[in-house]
Amino acid sequence: MNYNVAVTLHSADGGCRIRVTLDGPSFTRAQEVYLEPMSTKTLSFGTPKLSSGDYHLTAEGLSGVIFKETSKLSFSEDRHTLPARIDISIQIHDGQKNQIEELTKVRSTREVFSGEHLLSSHPDLVLDGTVNVVPGAEYSEISVGGDIQAPTLTNLEDLVRLPSGRGKQNMINFVPNILVLRYLEATNLRDPAIEQKAKGFLATGYQNELNYKHSDGSYSTCGPTKHCSHSSTWLTAYVIRSFHMAKRYTHIDTSVLREGLSFLASKQRGNGKFRVNGVSYSEMKNPLAFTSYVLLTFLENQEYLPEYQHVINRGIQYVASQVDGCNDQFSLAVAALALAQAKSPKAGQVLSRLEGMARRKNGLKWWSRNADTIANSDVELTSYVFLAMLEEDFTEESMPVVEWLTGRRNSPGGFGSTQDTVVGLQALTKFALEVFQQPEDMDISQSEEGRRKK
């Protein structure tokens, strides 16, 4: 029988060679694998009959990034507690080989079927018992909830993380804490331990980020040092957007928001455009996408709308003037969201164009810049379109998009990269809040080899 180990390398500045070792009382094996960024490979360990005791799974970076992390696994011949599959995730941010968030994440896979199923369209779930697993280690776990976010609820602690690192890296773990708190609050699901932890992390992340604030209210990855004196317009917009969302759950000084908005307003040109500055990923480097993104910061800080209405009006005029000549799906998606939040009639026209660009298969719908493959960035692209649809009250047309997004989530409830996770969770959370109804009683039946239990 085979014991499978999936090794995933997320954002990194180059490939890594990794050795994975499984050893214990009756078994020791090691394999090496080379991974490019954003790729996954599965190692298969042929196992004999295992003896009871402690086993250790060790992931060791040999080149590209140097690390070593071991997790203990217990196996009992009576209780069969050794998981059937282990996933190792290695995340490297900003290309910093020595700044690794959650160096390795060792996790047992909870599903033996692929994807998440909505009961409205999949009333019967069949778990395939032929999957190769460690003898005696077979188990299944079924989680049922009353809304589309229910599968995430069993993994909320995986989304609640302590922000740390430099200006951009600190924000990566800041926002998911907000989304968890918003969801728990709006759906009336109380979890005091998680809420307290998330709020504490927000307070810490807020104070950390202020270290990267410049005197003019802007932010940068390195902060106001002689080696890194340039401000980032993109990071400033991201920080102020996030701080505004967080102020419901932790103290955010209003002067911090005002100073950030004032800096952003000073960067707008006479025609309404914001010059691309400080953004590290290519999708946002289009002037239409960038200007639309910065406008979202002003639109979502509604208490400051009267003060910055002129900035919004000029920006929306620029966006509306550019969309007809643009064929880039990502730029159109962010523009559609900005136009929808500004209540511009142009939003519906852009969504109609995007509808014609959508990909469809097996009852699912999503958007992709590549007709032949699905990339992590497609989650962010699809999520922006979906957020714009929700602003325009297109909820009746949402389910094919929702099912595609939920099918792309990983076991902790996030997505393949940090930016996709932030926007993807924001979209699914907004959808869940808009359609949420208090779940009614459910009758659930389980059958095993013809024996039915209720």
C-alpha cells in the first residue's frame, strides 16, 4: 500500500529541492523532490504493515531555501490514528529566503473526494473506498453546514494568524483575521476563543504596520529608513482599506486613516488616473486596474466620502472612459467593482462584457486570462468579477461562480496564494452574508456497505 505526501511550494523567488523522510519503529524511507514556485508534487511511500508507535515526518530544504521541520505522527494498530495523507506547504514571501511564514504546515487531508458539494445540486455524496491508504488508517469525516462557508468553519483557526514581518508581509495575515470576525458576527456564530485570538492579532498587526508608516501618511515595505525612503501607493491603499475594515474589531486611530487617504489623493493626476507605483504583481500594473483599486479605498471609507468626493468623481470618470478600449479581463474586473460601488451605470455594461468572456464547464463558471490552464491568479480575477456582481445584486446568477470558487479552496479554507486567499475569502464571505439564513434542522443519513444510519 502507498502512503502519499503532497509537497507544495507557494510564492518563492526560485525552485527548491526538498527531502521528505518518514521514519518510525518499523519503517524508514526518504525521498527528494525539486519544486518550482506554485507547484505541487506527490511522493508515494510504499509501506509494509506498520507497528504501533510514534512516526516522524520530516521536511528538509536542501537548496533554494534551507530549513528542517519535523512533525510527530502516532499510529495505533487498535485505533488507526495515522492520517491517510500529509500535505506540506512552504511559503516564502517577498522572495526573502529567510523570512518564511509557517515554515512547514503538516496537515492530514480530511476529504477523500475532490471538491465541496452544495446539497442543492449534490444530494448524494459517495466516498470512494478504493483510495490507496495505510492499511487500517481509513477514515472519513463529513461536515455539513447551512451555507456556502460552512466547510471553512471547521478550519477557522488556520485563517487566524499572527501578522508579522515587513510592511507588505505583515498585511498578508492581517486581513483574514478580519474576514473571520465578520463572518462569525454576521452569521451569529459565536466562538469566543477564536474571536479573542483574532482581535488580539489585529491589534498586534496594526501596531506592527505603523512601523512602516511614513510622515506623509503613506506606507512602504521597508518603512521610513534611509535605505527605503520611497512610499508605495499600492501598499498604502491596501493598508488603509484593511485598517478601515478592521476598526470594527480593534482600535484604529482615525488620523491614520485620514493621513493615508490624504496621501493617496495627492497622487491622483488631473485626468483622474493614479500612477502605478509600488505594486509587485503584474495583474495590477495596468493603469486601469491600479486606478480602480485605489478608488476602492476611497469608496469603502464611506465616512470620508464628502471630503474626497472630488477624487472619486475624477477617478470614476477616468475608469469609465477607459473600459471600452480595454480587453484585459483582470483590469475590467477591478474596474467593474469600482464602478459598481460608485453606482455608475457603466458597471452593468462592463459586467455584460465580462459575461461574454467567462469560461464554463460542468455547470461551473469562472474567468481566466489563459484559455488552456487555470492559474492561482484566476481566483483573484473571478473574485473581483463576483464582488462586482454582488454589488449589482446579481445573486441569482451566482451559484456556478460560487461552486467554482469553493472547489478551488484548500483544506484550511484559503486558496493557492495569499492574494487569492484575501480576495477569494472576501468574495465568498460577502456572498455568505448576503444570502445567509439561519439553518433549519437537517436529516442526514450515512450508509456503509448497504447499512444505513441516520
